[in-house]
Amino acid sequence: MELFGTAGIRGSVAERVTPELALRVGRAAGRDGASFVVGRDGRVTSPALADAVVSGLESAGVDVVRAGTVPTPALAHASQGRRGVMITASHNPPTDNGLKLFVDGQEYSDDAEARIEERVATAAGPAAWDRWGTATAHDIVSGYRSAVADYARGHGADPDGLTVAVDCGNGTAARATPQVLRALGADMLATEANVDGHFPARGSKPTPETLTEFRSFVAASDADFGFAHDGDADRIVVVDGRGEVVHEDTVVALLATHYTRASSAGDPVVLTTPNASGRIDERVTAEGGRVERVRLGALHEGIARLRAAGDADTAVVFAAEPWKHVHPDHGGWIDGVASAAVLTRLFAATPLSERRAAVTERPYRKESVDCPDDRKAAAMAILTEQLPDAFPDATVATDHGVRLTLPDDSWTLVRPSGTEPYIRCYVESDEVDALVADVCRVVESAVESAD
């Protein structure tokens, strides 16, 4: 059984993320260190799963700090100098839950997750009775909020006179984002700011569709812009003053532009993922930086790799995949609250509309082609040859699927879904409909030909 996906362990609490599994993961993780902090999101099932994780850790001989209901980035912040476990399914429905492991402020690497998975499979017993650990409760959120506000003050300008709307989505952002933005001096309009694991206001995943009411609220209010979070506040969506969602890659481009421009490094690097827009590359290159791409879910590993290379001129100034941002000078974790704070101060210095005008926003689409899991490998092997043949003028990269960049800077990425029976097709082009159709025809043919 493969436990870990691209963002920890996640799935149905009835079939996958059970208390039994949580206890075994806790006991397995407890062999990694003597001190852990454990937090949870607001889901109905999170307290019981947290109890199970804590039991597993204590029975492995670990002392545990119980952080209670917190945003995932707050738990990551508190894991600095020790280890942490967050009970959350992020943007999944309330029937799901999950476990995410941290060490010194960063998510576990693939190797570390494989080690936990092996231990869970062997089901090791507890430590000797007189070596069990203890648990104590501690507030970690207030320190986290102060750290975010202090970090954000180094960017942009004071937001005096700005009104910011925040849709907390009944998630744990309610315990951080409104308070941080108020501390920075913004006027706040917070909605759905009570933590409720049923997510009664909207789905936990913030999308243009689930944010319909919030978008209307922003447009009808005096808010200059708005933010929306998922259930554990690692994701962020930006809404302009008219209630329109700003494309997630444009948000990455805005932050990447700022961090590249502000860097004193000789080689400022922005890390992103293969499905991210060329508008990011365009803006980073214009500011004298460069973009590197890593697979989805591996931003922390990409940062570690570049830092381990030891090039004094190279600095990772920003790392992001759509909706999820790492601010390396703040910490090595994905942090939607920090993004809200930094963006608020950036928009106070130069309005969102003006910053956005500098970004080339081409039409962007994502399509899914049906492909059974057992045919994905064969289909991708075929596509590695057939897609370049179909677009002979394109530059080809095959590190993370097949990505083609055309002479007019249009691009497409074709990659297998890691969680669903699809092959994903991402396309950005002024002629997006035509290019999508051409790419999907090649993909459909490859799936039909795959054994």
C-alpha cells in the first residue's frame, strides 16, 4: 500500500486515513526524533486522528506539544528545530482527512516518507513502558502570526487606508489571516471566519465557482481586493476589486517579479512546476532572474537541492506552484497567510491593477483525457515520441511529462495524473482552443494505442 502522495497521506477516513493508521504513522515517525509538535485542522475527524497520532508518538518515546486547531503553515513554523505532524486534508471534502509530516519547517522528503511507509508496514511495537513520552498543550499561533507580520513588513508599504476582504472558508485561516492583516494596518472584512469542519459556506477548495458569493461580496463592498483560503490556509486565491479571480499563475508572476527584483543575489532563481505559465518566466527573466521547474509537490526538495549545490551567487528567492507559495526567507513551507500579508503590502505600494498590467496573460486551459492507470506508462512512452513529431518546431523537455514550447512562446504540458485515471493536458496560447484540440487528439491516439 502506497501511503504518501504529493502532499502527505490523504483520503477517506472510513477507508484510508483511519485512527489505526494514524497511530501507526505516529509510532513510526516517533523513531525519527525526541520532540514533535502536532496540530490539526477544523475537520470533524481531526481531533480523534490527532489523539491517535499523539498516542503513537508517545508510545514511541516522544514528547509531544499539542498545538490544537491551527493553519498548516503555523504547524510548519512551529516544527522548526524539531518535527511536526499536521492532521489535515487541505482542500479535500469533509469526508476526507490526512497526515502531513514536517522536520525543521519543511515537509518530509520522498526518502523520509518511504522510511515511514516501511515502518508502518512492519508495525513495530511500542517502547518500553518506562520510556513513553508525555504531551503538553501550547499555543503556537500567536508566535506564528507575529512572525508573518514581521516578515511582511520588509516588503511593500503600510496598507493604511486599504480595505481587504478575506474568505476563510470555515477553515483555520480564520485564526491567522484576519489578525495578521489587521496587525499590518489594513481594514478587514472577514467572511466565513468561524472554523467548522462541515464547511457549510462552500467547498474547502477555493475556485471561481465555489467563490461566487465571496466574489459578489467583494464587488459590492468597498474592498480594494480580497483573498480566499482552503481549509488549512496553505492555498490562496486573489480576487480583484471587481470580484474577478486573478489567475493563479499571474499571482505567482507578481510575487516572483517582486522577489527577483528585490534580491541582491547574482543568480536569483524562482522555482515552479511544469504546469506553470510562461508568464512567470517572462517576468522573472525581465528582472534578471531565471526559472527552474520541479515536479508537483517537490518545491521543498528543489530548494534543498539548489542550496546543497553551494553556489554562493545562487539564491532561491521564491518557489510556487499554482495557489501554493513558499517564501524562502520566511520559511521552507507553503504559506497562504504569508502570501496574503506580503501581497497586501505590495498592493499598498503599487495597486494590483498596475502590477497586473505588466504581466502577459495569455489564455490558459487544462483538459483531462481518460486513461486507465495501467495504461499511463505506455501512453506516455508513445507521447514522448509522437508529441514532438506533431509539433516539429517546438522545444521539448521531458523531465516532468512532455512539455513543448512553440516558436511564438505558446506551450503545452502533457503529464499523467498522480491521483486520477487521466492524462492532463495544459495549454497556454493566444490560439488556445486550436492548440488544445491538436494536443488532445495526439493524446487520445496514444491512449488508444497503449497496451
